[in-house]
Amino acid sequence: MAYMRGNYYLWSDGDNLHIWVADGYDGWDEAGWAVDDDGERSADHVNASGVSIPEKVMDAFVMMRLAQMIDESLVGKAIDRAIGEYGGNFGSTMLAKNAQKLKAALTQIKLDKDDGTTA
């Protein structure tokens, strides 16, 4: 499932989240995202790059980032940006359909402040 497309292409194969970025290069010359119909690298993707991260690792990051975003009152703006700039794929349509519910729920949460210690 694709979450974002364009210069930042994020998609899941069910086990891993793949992150491809148009302004980096890591040797994955065969990727259909970066080549033209003739199999040659697209002129606008000469420096393309990507990485694969296990979804459970990315899920942990998402939860850590969400806690930080709630604490910094950034949830509403992030939802609007995700829909406005990266809309059109399954993840964004699900977000768009439930944006107001998510904003309402997440802005009600008041987190304890981080005291700087680790567990």
C-alpha cells in the first residue's frame, strides 16, 4: 500500500515500510519508480534513494512522534498537511475521512511532561 508518492514515496509490502527519496542515491537502479519505460534512470530521479524499515519499528517511531506532536500541539497542522500535500492514497483517504475525529480526540489528550530521565 502506498502512503505517499512523489519526491517522498512511502509504501508498505505488509512487513516493511519502504522509503524512497528523490534526492539521494543508494544503488537501487532497477526500481520502476525511478526509471522510464525504456528502463533508463529518469532525469528527475538521478539521485533517488530508498530504505526498507520493518513496520513494527516504524510503528514504534510513529507512536513516539505522535506523543511529541501531541505535547507540542502539532497534530491538527500535521493532519492538514498530510491530506493537503500527500493526499490521494489509501492512508491519506482514511486520514481525510476521519480527520475531524482524530483532531478532536488527540487534542483532548494532556500528556505528562518528560522529566528527562530514561526508564
